[in-house]
Amino acid sequence: MSRRAEIGSAHAALLSAVILMAGAFLLSSDSPQTPGKSPNTRKLLSRRGSFGTLALATCNEFGALACPASSASGEISTDDCRLDDGSYVDLIQFQGTAGQTVTIDMTSNAFDTYLYLLNPTPAVVASNDDFGDSTNSRITFTLTASGTWTVGATSLLANQFGAYALTIQCTAGTATTPTPTPTVVPPPPTFTPVPGPCTANATTLCLNNGRFRVQANYSTPAGQAGPGMAVEETTDTGLFWFFTSNNIEVIVKVVNACTFTAAPRYWVFAGGLTNVQVVLTVTDTQTETVRTYRNPQNTAFAPIQDTNAFATCP
């Protein structure tokens, strides 16, 4: 392992410990604000015997960066937090959102920079020593969690001091819009003709002297579906309701026009007071001939005037 790699590995472990201890030993600070550091930050107080990673009794304040873009200047000095390898580190925090891509640059003319990025755990997730054939550092990373992220600004070697500058650029991740789950409206069932004479019941009309079986089925855009409830009015005419008995939806009649010598037929006439999907089925029980009439979903029920419905006279 190279010297740079050894230093980077040691720094990473130490930084995680430093930030964890910062949460346990934060005390209010009345010291003057350091450039690039939040005026409301706090000093870290360590206990030398308990925390081998910290060699100084007092540690630096937390500086602040902010998305979508900001910059800060600071200085590595003996007032900062010293790690076991003799290097000093500034800790700068920003609020990040999962999916954001951040680019963090650290530049200095005074020393060879070293840059770390720690997630909210905190754990080191990225680091960089030299970028672009220089002794400056850059990290580009896509955030994996939302919360407080920490930048560790330090030097490659021990006892290196001087001014530095930090910048951050945040780019929102590609937004993903969930594909809505379509509402699947089940089609009304197709009635299977029942052999034999018509038998009236709660969902069946027997019209024109009981010869023609008439049934209705409906479905709504919300997925509600079922058979129409039958109400016989006369021997040739009946009604259907879908939701409540006082709310009539369809009226239908079957007329004997067999006396028309030019075109003897049984006619089917119907009208609706609805715009839901309706399937109206009329069956001649003597011949098992079936006529089906459909009203599309979200469409006003159009009158049915089928004068050629059943050529099954007499």
C-alpha cells in the first residue's frame, strides 16, 4: 500500500470517530466566527483518556456549506481538531437529499489538500488527494441518503497549515415520477342465453307475453359493476335500476310488429338516464336468438330504436 493510501485509510477511520464524538460533546462557543463557519456552531470538548483519536482538548467548529451552490474559506491551524497521525482537520456540514450529485472542491496554495465526504451515519464514502495534476482535491458523489453530510478538509501530511477554499455544487437527481396504476374496470359479463321459456326474477324482465328475456348489466369508471335490477311495468315494458330503487337508469320495451307485412319483426326500443357502461341483452326464448346493445363508459345513453331486431315472427 502506498504512503498516500495508508494516510487516506487512517484519516477515514479517524474522521468517523471525530464526528460521532462531536454529537456527544457539543458545548456552546463564544469564540469569534471563523470564515466559512456557521456563527451558531459549537465547540467540541474531548476527554484525552477516553478518545485516542483526538489529541487536542478542544476541536474546531462545524463550518457550513449549502446546496445548490456555495463556497467557504478556512484555515488549517493548531486550533483545529488534530488526528492521531498529526494532521489537522476542519469539519464542514451541509444538508443533502438522496439522489443529488455533489461536486466538492478544496484548493490551497499553502499545503497538499486532502478531502473526505462522510454520510449522515457518519462513515467515509469518498475521498480525494490530488485532482487534475495538482495538489488540490475534488469529490463528485451522488448522495445515497437525505440528511446532514460532512466534509472533512485536511492535509495529506502532518503539521501542514494554511488557508484553503471550499466550494460545493449540487445537482438534483433525475426525478422519477411513479407510473400511476390504471384503474381496471371489469367488463360487464356477457349473458349466456338460458334455454327454455323466460322466468322473471330480480334481474330479468319477461316481455311481450313472456317470450323475450331482457337483462341489463352495468359498470362504473370506479370499478363498481353488477346486474341491473328489473321492474316490470306492463307486459311489453320494463325498467332497470342500478344503485337505488328510486333511481331508474334504463327503460326498455319489446313490440310485436309482426302485422307489418312488408317487414314483420319484433322491435326493441330502449332509453337510458345514465352515462355508465351498460350491456342490454334481449333473448327470444322461442328461437334462442339474442340481440345485445352496448352503451360505452362515460357516454350518455343513446336511444335504441331497433325495428329490425327479431325476424322471428310469428
